[in-house]
Amino acid sequence: ILIKENFDSSGSQLMAITVMYRSKGFNPEGGDWHWTKYEPNGAVSTMQGMRVTGKVGMCIECHQSAAGGDFVFANDR
């Protein structure tokens, strides 16, 4: 399980919290990662009227560029 706090450009205001966790067989093409993005009030974020949770295409597209094929940028340092 990975948890990322998303702050504004000043680093002072929490904009969202993103949670990633792996579940074997959930989505092999997406590294078996499940994504959910939460608003600061705890509600699941929405984009274009859809909840940002589960097999989130924009998350998968970005994270598949992480080195090592693990979908995790923290390991790239």
C-alpha cells in the first residue's frame, strides 16, 4: 500500500490523497495496482463525472513509465 499526499505548488495546501495498493489478479496489465484519489474531506475524487478509483487509465498510463516495470516512481531514485 502506498499513500501520497498531493499538495499545491506552494506545498502548504493539501489538495488530495492518492492511495495505491496491489491486489494479485486485479489488473495484470496495470501491474495489479488499484488506485483511489481522495479529496481532503475524504470523498473519492471525480473527474469528468467519474469516480477516480479502481483501474484508472490516467494513473496506469503515467505509472507504466516508472523504471523497473513496477509502476512505482519512488523506486526510481
